[in-house]
Amino acid sequence: SQQGEEDPQALSIQEGENATMNCSYKTSINNLQWYRQNSGRGLVHLILIRSNEREKHSGRLRVTLDTSKKSSSLLITASRAADTASYFCATDVRGSGGYQKVTFGTGTKLQVIP
Amino acid sequence: NAGVMQNPRHLVRRRGQEARLRCSPMKGHSHVYWYRQLPEEGLKFMVYLQKENIIDESGMPKERFSAEFPKEGPSILRIQQVVRGDSAAYFCASSPPTLNNEQFFGPGTRLTVL
């Protein structure tokens, strides 16, 4: 199964509301990252949080990390229609040869209704 | 500084043909990663390469798939004797040789096998 699994799989909210997505993972990690993907496009890196950090902000984004529960959340405040996209968490684990292997979750599809 | 470039953006092949997907990493990036994304799914890791070396190919099918990152030129993902199940979006990402491991993604190549 996936290292990271997002919850919910799909989320539909009104513009202006907050959107919260969760990610759970199985093994110990070094970093956790959140990416966004617009339909039919590539991934855009949003934010990276290290294993020794608990919370990080970037604009309207707030990410939390709880390593004891092996979970992370992404909060988008005051959502806009342009936030409509799929959001993926990605965990870094140490792969063979010592490099950081990134594993993606299954994604949350967010729809923001104008 | 141009981002990660992939070409072609769309590729249509008939069963049994070969598909060649190209990825030019960002300037200064020596690490390249290939991922496959099936419709409505997350990204699945395929292979990680550094210049002239395959570091981790644990996600790549043993048959028909190969990847290279030569000293000069782009990274190539090659799929021989394509089958309908190979239809997917193939994303390339690159990263600099640092511990941060933030990966920058290309726009992807959408392969359709008829």
C-alpha cells in the first residue's frame, strides 16, 4: 500500500471556507512535502516540513506534522476557486545508496465552488 | 532559469511500438526521477538517476522499460513494445545534489497506446 494516504479522497467547499486535508504514513521520515496538481498538469511544490518541525506556514497554507501519529495536515484558509486542484503529500525516506526517496500519497481532490 | 522540460507533451503509439520520453532537468540539477501517474491516481516512483548512473530502479517494470541519463543530453525513459496498460502520464522531476531533496516537476508526457 502507499506510504502516504490522504484523507479525504475528495473535498468540495464554498469559496472563502477553509479546506483541511490529512496525510498518514507508515515509516519514519526525514521530511514531508505537499504538492499541488492542477488537472492535466505537472506538480507544483507547496511546502516542506522537516521531521523536527511541528508546524509551518506559507501564505494561506498551514502544515502540521505529528511524527508520533505519523500524520500531517494541510490547511488552506480563505479558499479561492483557483485552489481547485489535487493535493498530494510526499514523504522522504532514506532509499538504497543513502539518497532520500520520495513517495507520494494517493491525493485529495479539492473543489472550491465560487 | 528554465524549469524541467519534458517532450513530447503528448505521445500516441500503437501496441507494439516504442515510446521514448525525454526529460531535461533544471540547470544545475544532477538528479532525475521518473514517475508514472495513472488516471485518478497518485504518482508512482519508477526510477532515480544521476548522470550516467541508475541509483534506484525499484519502481520500474523489469521488462520493456529502461531509463538512462547520459553525460550529455536529456534523460530518456524508453518503453518497448507498448501495451494499452502503459497509457499514463509520465512525469520527470529533478533536484540539486543537496539534502533538501525538493523535487521540481516537469509538465509530464501523456502517453496513449491505441
